[in-house]
Amino acid sequence: MLNQQNFTDTTQLPPQQHYGGHDMFDAHEALSSLTGALDQCVLYEQHIQDPELQTMSQKHRAFCSQLYNTIVDTYQSGQDPAVDTQSYKMDQNNNVMYGMQPSSQPSTPIQSASEINDEKISGFMMGSLKSAATAFTNASLEMTNPVMRRVLADSVPNLIEMAYEVFLYQNKNQYYQVPQLQQQDMQAFQQSYAPTQGTMPH
């Protein structure tokens, strides 16, 4: 038989204590990944050559700075933040270029900071956004505080949108090439599934 004295009901705690232990760790991980993304923006913006990438990085940094403040507010209070999560609107169109161009030179790790270029920086941006999106998703899946869960979950589509914007930029500049399967192979994959006969109960 369970000893009820070892359990605390949510209603008996102030809002800032509506967190389980793993919530604190997961939210800390999410905030750390977002901080890393912001720190990278500051470090790399001085090396960006393309004005379009510079504008994108600054826009991401401004959006993520507000997001950071919103999460810190909720993390500390356990309640609705003063500024709700916003919706990120990307500037890129959705056109993707398919196909591979032979590379004139194989890619290798850089040997000095002077080799950092827009291709590398856009890759760093993509990596930090993917890391943050993963951390936010993982944290929101089991977050006991409903406000923090909503803030993190609502932020994932924004991180996805920013990462996709970086992907489109990389693709447009042939930093990220997209190979395609032959048409018959693509169709074989597409036709390898059929609709289920099961329906939702009424």
C-alpha cells in the first residue's frame, strides 16, 4: 500500500514549484541549447560576408532572444510569461533545387579560423537550431508544468521554421545539395503503402 504522505498534490505548491526533478533538468537543457545558438550568432556574425545571411542571423538572434526571455520567465515563475511565444515568419520562398553538382574540391575540416566562410556559418546555424529543436521537443514530452510544456512545445515549430529557412538558403547557394532517386525508385517507395481499412469509432 502506498504511503500518501510521500506525495504532494499540485494544489499544495506555489506555481514556481510545479516542476518535477526531470523538468528542471530538461528545461535547463532546452535553455542551454538556445543560449548556445544565441552565443554562436554573436560569434559568427562578424565573419558573415553575404548580407542575406547576415540579416537572417540577426533576425534569428532577435527572435531567439525574446524566446529565451519568455522561457526564463516561465522557468522561474511556473506561470504564464509576460510575453507569450511568438510566430516566426521566414523570408525564404519554398523553392528547393534538386540534383547534385560535382564538387571541385572535397570538403575537409578547417585548419584555422580564417577559413570560416558563409557555408560553414550557415552549417553552424543549422546545427544549433536542430539541437535546440530536439531539446525543446524532448523537454515538452514529459514536462509536468503545463505552462512550461506549452511554451516549449509552441516554440518547436518556430525553431523548425528557422532551421528550414537556413536549409533553403544553403540549398539556393549549393551548400546543401538534394539528390533525388530515379523516378521508378521514387514511385516504388510511394506505392509501398496503402490506406488502412480501420476507422475511428463514432
